Amino acid sequence: MKRITFFIIMAVSLLLVSCGTLHMAESTQKPVLKASADKALLVVSRTTSYGGSMIIDNFVDQKFIGQTQSKSYFVAQIDPGVHYIISRAENRGCAKVNFEAGKTYFLNNIVMMGMWGARTKFMADKIEYFNEQLPEMSYFVLTPDGEIPVLSQEDFNESVADYEKDLKEEPEEFETITNITGYNL
């Protein structure tokens, strides 16, 4: 009986962890993927349906910029300079990017199997790959309703420290991120 109770508790926990609140709405009005002269444009996509119901929160430093779910993307205007892009699921994925004004950057929110829910990391996308996937993806925009997700200072600091440590220990795992370049579109 204890075993059955344990498995029920674990199953309910997994369900609660794997489904979050969506703070975005699908838009049929596709964006122009061109950065303004004084900002960079970040395009965050999730090109697969793996982990379909899992909603991943994304932040620039500690500012919430959007969420991905199965086969979706969103865009965010970013101030030029070095910023940490952080995605939050069962873990926190992180990328350090030096954004240049007038350039467009493409990051893919990769989803992997975790212990209790999906895990996440970033990979830089080439524009050609993004364009191939675009017909199958939905575009989402932020909705002003409800409470916006927050990334605490403690979680931010831990994410950055983990990223910098992992980058030193396994630089090949971060090759696409450390070599990311923006596009002049």
C-alpha cells in the first residue's frame, strides 16, 4: 500500500511540475525579424514537440521575456551588451550572449528528459534552420494578464555560476552558444 501511495504522489507531482501557466497568446500576425538600430532582436524557438505540455519560462538576466512550448517561438528586444539568457524548467539552462544593436539572434530552447519533468538548455540556431522550421511553429506574444514569472536574485546567481563552471569544464557543450553571431537582416 505504501508503494502505491508513493507512486500516486510521484505521478501527481510530475503532472504539476510538467504543466505551467502560459503567460503568452498565439498570434497570427507574424513578426518582422529585423532588429531596430538601437536594440538587438532575440528569437527564442522550440522547434520540436518533445515535452509538448511543458512550458519553459525564459529570462534576460532576471527580466521575464517569454515562454516556449511545443513548436513555438517568440521575440524580444534586447539592449546591446552582455546578457545572460536563462530558461527555467526542472533545471535552469543558461547562455551568455554579447548582443549587438541592429542584429538578430536565434536561440533554440532544447528540451530533454529529466527526473521529474523536462530539462532545458540553449543552442544557437542558424537562420536557415529557423526558416526551415518556421512553417510548423506558432508565434506567441506576451499577454499582460496575471502574475509574471520572476527569477530571484539567488536563482539568477546560481544559474550564472553553474553556467560559468560548466563552460570551463565542458566547453564543447557550449560551442554553439559561445560562437553565436547575430544576423544583419
